[in-house]
Amino acid sequence: MDARSTRRIRRSGFALAAMIAMSALLFKTPALAAEPEAAKKTEPAVKERIPDVLAPSPAPAPAASATAAKMVGREVCATCHTEKAEAFDKTFHGRKSLSNPKLANACESCHGPGSLHAESGDPTMILNPKKLDSGAAAALCMTCHKDKALMMWKTGAHANNNLSCVTCHSVHDGEGRKSLSKGATDTCLTCHKKQKTDMRLASHHPVPEGKMTCVSCHNPHGGIEGNLKADSVEEQCSKCHSDKLGPFANEHPPVADSCTNCHAPHGSANERLLKQPIQMLCISCHRSAHGGSGPTSTQATTFKRERCVDCHKDIHGSDRSPFFAQ
């Protein structure tokens, strides 16, 4: 064997020895050997946490008494609650219970299984929506009522003031399809006293006359701005007053900003729901118009015009005049 072959064999031997030494080191070192095992233990924990974040919280388990109770039927309820049962039969929910599967259990559709309550007479053994907190009462109603008008309930003013469905609605005594305790307007004005007073002023929307109701403009179940049905005051007003919306070549800035800069929507002592008499309203911004004092009495008499809008008729905006004149 020559010298070159001898060197080649020695190098192969050294390489093999080095590989054996590294393998022994990997398997004998605790930190390195434990690392793959730790990774195996950590990975499933992360995967288990992900659904908890994405999925909604599980509903609380029912109480032991509710779990043990059984359905007994409307007839059993009516043996004690005769007047309530008779009144319920005449309501919208009562009539619907004859055809709607969601209300097939009549009383127990909302109050839950009643066997334990019927046997003991204990009021704590049956669910009473009026005694629930506002969030739980609303959640109970929304198990059936999933209309798009309710989508913003949790962010609305009523929910944030701890009101619930049963504050305004009554399944047993309510009137009409909405099961309201009072009429649509009277229900709202029970709490909204300021608006009730405004509606009695000389200038108002025809709500007291019955041609409109509060829900003509408002969604009591929640909204973006003042529980309005539209996304803004301007959009809501334009549903009836579309000619005032524009766009115009010559915009009147306070009009483009908000209708409520000039108008009080629930009522005013001034004409056209204006917040102030029209001359005072205009000069609150236009202090230097006509030299700062407005037209002289002589000019007003000559032209037989006493108000700004007698000349500036297109006050909401104009495509013809930058001064909103006709």
C-alpha cells in the first residue's frame, strides 16, 4: 500500500470518529435532548388556544333545577294563571304559538320548563324575564328575534342605559304586532319628556297628529347617530326633504354640515322648526351682511321684504346664484 492510500484511510477514520462523537454529544446532553420533547408539548397548547379566541364564549350551563324540570303544557299553566293565559291567547305571540314552531310550547317557550314550579308553586323555580337583568332579558328575546333591525342593539343608547325588551314590550298585554305596552309614540315619550314638550310647540313634525311616529325616523333598537334609521341626520332628513339635499353648485356650508345647525327636529316656537327667528338665525353667522345692520327699514318697505329669505330664497343651496337668490 502506497503513502497516498495510507493518508486517505487516516482521513476517513478521523471523519468517522468525529461523527460518532457528535452523535454521542447530542443524545447525552439533557438540554438538547429535551428540546424536541418540549416543542412537542408546546405545539398542541398553542393550537388549543386558537379556537378559544375565534369562537364565541360557550353559553352558561343551565341551573340544576331548570335541567331537572320538564315541559307541562299551556293547560297546566292556565290552571293557576287563568287571566294571563286568556290575555296571552289574544296577543300576537299567543296567535303565533298556534303556527310558529318557535312558540310551540306557549308559556314555556319564554319561561322555560314549568314542572317544578307547577308542583311547588315556588316563583324561583320558573324563569321570569322581568326579573332578569337587562342583558339576559334581551338575550332571551333575541333567541327568536334576529331581525336586521336588532343588529345594533348592544351598541345602542337604550341597551347602554340598561333598558331591555320588556321595558317597552309586553308579551302578555302588548298591543299589535310589536307587542308594545303603549302606542309607538306614547311608549317613547314615557321617558323622552323633553321631546314630548318640544312636540307641543307651534312648529313640529306631525307626530301628535298621528301622521308620523318616533320610529318614522328612529330605530329604538340601536343606530349610529341618535338611534336614527339612516347613517346621518342629513340622510335621514333627505328621505322626505330630498329637494334640500343637493348637491348644489353653490353650497350653503351650515346646510351641508348638518340640518340641525338651523333646525330643531322635534319642535320649535319659530316657523319651519328653526332654532331662532329667521333674521336672528342668519345674522348669527352673517354679521357683516349689508353693512352689518341688514337692509334699512326704508329699503325693506320699498321692496316689501322683511326677511333674508325673501331675497335669498334658495337658502339650502343653489345652482344659479352664489348668494342663493332666485
